[in-house]
Amino acid sequence: MAAIVRMPEIATGSAEAAIAGWLVAVGDAVADGQEIVEIETEKATVEYAAEQGGVVAGLLLEAGASAAVGAPIAVLATGGQSAEEALAEAGAASGSAAPDPAAPAEPISIDTASVPDPAAVPDPAAVPDRAGADAAAAARPAAGAPEPGERRFASPLVRKLARERGFDLSGVQGSGPNGRIVRRDIEGLEAAPAAPAVPAAAPARAPEAPAPAAPASVARPAAGFTDVPHTGMRRAIARRLAESKSTVPHFYLVADCRMDALLALRAQINAIEGTRVSVNDFVVKAVAGALRDVPEANAIWTDEATRRFESVDISVAVSVPGGLLTPVVRGVERLALGELGAAIRDLAERARDGGLKQHELEGGSFSVSNLGMYGTSAFSAILNPPQSGILAVGAAEKRPVVEADGSLGVATVMTVTLSADHRVLDGALAAEWLAAFTRRIEQPMSILV
């Protein structure tokens, strides 16, 4: 019998998702567990695997289209069925007519009122604005588009930039995995010229008597502004941060760390050929060391209990166009400093290219947010639920300090601010953890052993 593949619930609580790209075509044989489609959520792209084998009879959603969780997105023919038989059976099971394999892919249960009638699309020459021209162009095959059966994949970020800047991706060769077009492939790409807008003819109106001129003192210039529509990522960030600030009892502790010994050790390590570590790598490793020193802090709050972890999984904040992502580095306590740095760089690069998987954004008990490279001296960060702590890291700066003998000197100092969930970390426990972190930063050899 036919097997209907439905839109999965990738992110917990999500109502809909989009097709980022198909990894199979009609007629392909699919094995149980084989990845067949990339599903795009608010923050990541996830490869979804078939739950049973068969032959692809029809793809019901095009790349870029969205559908509600549970909606049919593909049909597999099983047991020797033909594609036509499988599509007919799937259509009968969904209560609608069987889709035509030769017709453009459409979801079986999508409201047809939301699907534009191709005959109603206006001629581009009569379109009064760019939005209408774009709609008309989308209804026709694009010049230079891939031949039927050829799949051209691009990361979610690239597709977003292409829409915003008018890029034509049809001739771009991707350098990412499996030929995926990533951000570096479109650097310097010129935007496609916009079609000139044709002004609409003004309707005939009866002449009106001129209105009395307003006094000059009453006239006010209109304030200029631009509305930037919210993206799915922006909405997700707003929702989670508002939830965190309103439901999690934050409190904050601040410490100054002397960095001279760490910077000297880093210079020695980076002098070794082929080795490159950053101050942030030391910071993340020191956070993991402090969580091993104070294991009670490696925990999160749940409705039933305080959950303590054996492994140290740490989220690292990464700035991406249009928002912020916090991919998780797992088992930080087991990674050498160089391995940790490579893992962070890999996650950061894929975050900016939109190539993270959903599981890489979930989990962890603690986060690190570093704005020191922007010259920020100190700041406080908002917790990333359900994690119990986030360390905000400022810049390492030359400051006057009082030495142990009372003399005045100059040292490189970094200010860090711990935001803690008071349900998990009491003041004394948070202070104990912050002191352990400061010791490891100021005695950096303890980070390496």
C-alpha cells in the first residue's frame, strides 16, 4: 500500500515547517532510514529520514513551501505499486483527488483558496509595482533555471539573502556539501536588475475646489521609517527571551579576572606551527573545568526535580545575520583545547551558513556569550532556558590594579558576569562556581590538565 510521508514536528511545539530541499526525486528507490528531505525550522535545517522503504511516487511540496506539522509532503509506492496507484490511494486516504504526477507539486490537504490561479497572474508589463512583478515572474520558469530532475540546494541564509537582494542563484556553483550553495559562494554577486515599475493610471475624478491652505505653523514633516518584517528566527528569539526574563528568577554576580598569565600561555601555544587557539576557547574550557569543580552547578530546573548532568555540554552564542544562535558543544571536559577550538569554529561557520541540525541547538546546562571582541567592557546576558547559567564575557583590557604588597601596578583584566537561575543556583553556590572559574583563568595551566 502507499506510504504517506508527513511534515514532522522537528522543533518541540512547532506548528509548521518548510521544505528546504528534496534529497530524492520521483522514481528514486528509498530505503528505510534514508534521508529524503531537508526540513527548515526557525533556527536550523534538519535532514529527515524515511520511516519505511519504497519508491518515490510524488513530491507534494516544492522546495521553499511551508505546511502544517502532519500535512502530507510525499508519497511512496510500496509492494510493487505503480506511482499512479500509490498517488490514487494516497489521495483517497486524505479525502481528496489523486495528484497528477506531471503537475506541479502541491500538498494534498492544503486549502485551495490559498493557491493562486495561474490564469489570474497579470502580465508583467501591466504590473504596477515590484511585488506584482515578482509574483508574475515566480509563475513562469526562470531563465537559466536547473533542468527538470536537477536539484540545486542552497542554505536557508543564502535563500534569505537572495530574496532580499534579488540574487539569481541559477548559475551559482555551490561549494558546500553535495554542491549546496553557501554564503561564501554569493559574496560579491551582483543583484539582478529590478524591473521598472509602471505607474497605474489614475481614475478620472471630478474637479474639486482647492482646500484652504493650512497655516505654515501647523505643517509637520512626515517622520521617515522602514518596517522590517519579523523573520521566524527573530520571533523565536523574542519569544524565548521574553519567556526567560518573565519566568526565570535571574540574579547576577560579577568578577574581574587577571589575564596576563593566560595571554602568555596562549602566545606560546600559538607559536607552535599549525596550532591556533583563541581566548574564547580558554574561557569555554575554564567554564567546563569550573562545572567539574562545582558539579552541583551543572544542572537545570524541571517541574519535578533539579536535573544534574555527568557530562559538561556548553552552548556558545554565535551572531548570525538577523539574530543569534547558541549551538551546543558536547563533552567539553573531554576535549583538548585544540579540539574544542575546532569544534566551536565548525559550529559557528555552519550557524552562519544555516547548516546546523536541530539537535545541535538543544541541550546543555550553561552558555557562554563573549562580546569582548567588540570592545565591550562588561554586560549581563539573559538566560537561555532551561539552562541555569550564562557567562557574559567582556574585553581583556589594561587596568590599574593593586598588588598583594599594596603597590599600584598595571594588569590585563577581563570582567565576566554570571547570570544565574536562582531556582537552581543559590547565591553561595553561584559564588563558589565563579570563584572556581576565576582561579582557572588566572592559573591557565589548570585548564590544560
